[in-house]
Amino acid sequence: MAAARPSLRVLVRRVHLWLGLTIGALFAFAGLTGSLLVFYPEIDAALSPALRAVPAGARPASWQAVVDTLHREHPSRTGAWRIEVTPEGGAIPVRYYKPRETSGRDFAPLLVWVDPGRNTTIRTGFWGDTVFTWIYDLHYRLLLDKPGGVAMGIFGIVMLALIASGLWAWWPRRGGWRRGLHFKHRAAPVRRLYDWHKLTGVGALVLVLVVTGTGVLLDLPDQVRPLLQQMSPLYATPVLTVKLTGEPLPLDTLVARAEHRFPDGRLAWIETPARATAPIRINLARPGEPSQRFPRTNVWLDPYSGRILAVRDGLAESGGDVLLNWLHPLHGGEAFGLTGRLLALLAGLAPIALFVTGLLRWRRRRPRRRHG
């Protein structure tokens, strides 16, 4: 008689096993590097003696003084500077997005930190040269620029298949939920490994799905945005120019006008003009925006007259933009404050536990070869 065909559940378990033994290692690697990045700005600052020396809560006397410091100490860099306004104060992080030294890389801005009390640069480095920006590139793009991001996006889709196959293989039959969620303390080691594996997977399922799914969408923007555009119009950054009409207004005056336009907003970023005929852009974080570090409320102003040229209301976005705005805050947990970041940390650790328990169980179950 012909051998009976294996059931669908058995086939799914085999698929899950071999996906776990292959893509599972990369899944664990992505989880580990992602966990390291959840609190990377705070850890990076704590590890830097120069940043630790700046008193907590220190604020600049004026934002114009910060820009004057950047222009004085980096006179050859005449493009746009992007100044981050951190809620906790201290050393001021700044990015210069188009340094000639890294022009061959897709994303490698110059990173500068300014002491707001002494008005001097206290730390510099290019993106990828510091420990955590290197880990960021490793996690996001495998150190391979844009092709690495596409590869990680494709791997992420396979990781979703790995999660789905594991859920399918475990899913209890009718009346078997209690058994499916039970941990057998007195069972053989191989059985306890299985119980650790399944309960870790079930317990972290939602977190891992959210982090993996958002990671796929973040890694494949060139594929995701056109699809969203067909369903919902996406915001297009305005192309604006201004006329030279004398000296620019003080930066603090321009910031005040942007804050007056959105009085409920907290100053988050200041982007100086990229050239003499370019506007200045002010980013404001408003209550209700998923990301308070990278908000979507923007005000573009004429630096000479102070006239508002364009605005983007981060609380009045299209459906497609709302989805895009939530991706990064969900992926890193920022959308739900400290609790969300801790959950993102756990979501990154779960694939490591799943890979280790799955691998150990597979090795214990492998038939040992006899040597004779």
C-alpha cells in the first residue's frame, strides 16, 4: 500500500522547522540589534564623557547662538543644519545631511553635539562611525545601504511566514486550549524545550508581529509608498524658494512665529536653509502625534520676512500618511512612551529565545549516527 500522505499540519511543522533553522538565525540577529537600539540615544549619551559633562537641563541662551556656533566652527558646510530640540535639554544633537566626505553613501550625515552653555562643538562623527549608528545600519540595512534595506524587507516577509507557520503548527484543536497553553514542569527536557518555545511564541506573538510587520514596511519604502498612494494621497513636501531681501531675521523670531501658528506644539527640530534662497523649516511635536521625536507638523518660513510659506498639520493627515507616521513609533515603541519602548525591547528578545529553544530541541530530537 502507498504510504499515507502527511497531514497539512505536519507539512506546516516541517516548513516551520526549516524556516526556523535558516531564517531563524537572522530573525534572532535582527531582534538582538533592535533591542539594543530601543534606548540607543540615552545609552549613547551615557557612554560619552563629553555629553555627560553638559549639565542636565541645560538650554541655549538663543537658537541663533547655536546656529552661529555651527557656522563659526564649520565654515565650509554651507548647507542645511538640522538641530534637534530634546525635551530634557543638555547637549544639543545636530545633523548635517550632505557632507562631502560621505557623498557616496545613501545616508551618512555628519553628527555634531553643541554645548548650549559654552556655545562650542563638543563631539563630532559621521553616521556609522559611532557604535550605535553602526548597529543601526547593521539592523536596518546590513551595512549595505539601500540594497541591504531591500534584502531585510524581503527577509522580514519570510520571517512573517515563519511566525505564521509556527502559529498554525501550534494552534490547538477544539477542546485542546488548556493543553496547548500548559507547561509540563516534570516532563523530559525535550518536552520542556518545546513548552518554552511555544509559550514564548504565543506570549510575544502580537509584539513580534507588530515589530516585524512595521520593519518590513520601513525597509521597503519604494515599494510601499506607491501602493499607498493608489489608495490614499500622500503628502508631498513643497518645493519653495525665497528672494534675498536683506539680512535674515533672528532664528528665535522665526521659531516664535512657527510656535504661534501651532500654539499646542513643542519645538522639536529646526532646519536651517540649505541655500540663500531656501526657506527655514520648523518641526513641532503636538499632542496626539505618534512620534514626539520625529513629528510631522511642519512650518516653512521666509527667513528674511518671517512670512509663513507652507504648513503641514500632523493631526490632519490622509489615511496613507497616518499609516506611515505610525510605522517608526510602533517599531521602536515610542508611540506608547516608556511602556511601549520596554515592550519593543521584549519583542526584540523573543526571537532570540525562540531560535535558541527551537535549535536545542531540534538537536535533541535528531537521530544520532552510530559509529562502528
